[in-house]
Amino acid sequence: MPGIIWSEKAIGDLVALNEWLTEYRQPGEAAEAIRAIRNQVAGLERFPAVGSPVSAGIRKLPIKERPFVLLYEIAAGQLVILRLVHNRSDWQTFT
């Protein structure tokens, strides 16, 4: 797997999450959440099919001990992070 690409929407999701956690939660929580997400994403390079299939080519990966789900696809030999969403949201509409 040549690497992982974050879509613009996924980057926006990550930035929004960081801003919200920084403003409304304890000081270190944003950094901890981003670290947890980055660790899960790093594992995708070694095991890209670890997430559960949800629709044609799209997979979901729950973030351990966090209420978030990564939506991603493997296309043309690349893994693309499509969105980062809260697991209680209607994440099917985000793809």
C-alpha cells in the first residue's frame, strides 16, 4: 500500500473535531483524540482491509475507545480516508 491520502472533507472533519475538543473539553483531550485517530490510521497501512465493508468499496473503522468512525476506500492501490464522523451520526449519508 503506497500510503494514505486524506480527502479534503476528512481533513476538515479532523480540524473541526480538534477545534471542538479544544474549546469544550479538558485541555489534553484534543491531543489524545487526534493521537488515537492517527494510531488507527497508521495501522491501516499494514492492514488496509481491517475495517468493515459498508457499501461498494467503502469501509468503516471505529476508533478505539473514542466515539468516532473513519470511512475510507481502497481505490487504484491507494487508501483514501473519506470522512471522520461521530459514531452516533448518520454516517451513511457522509460518503
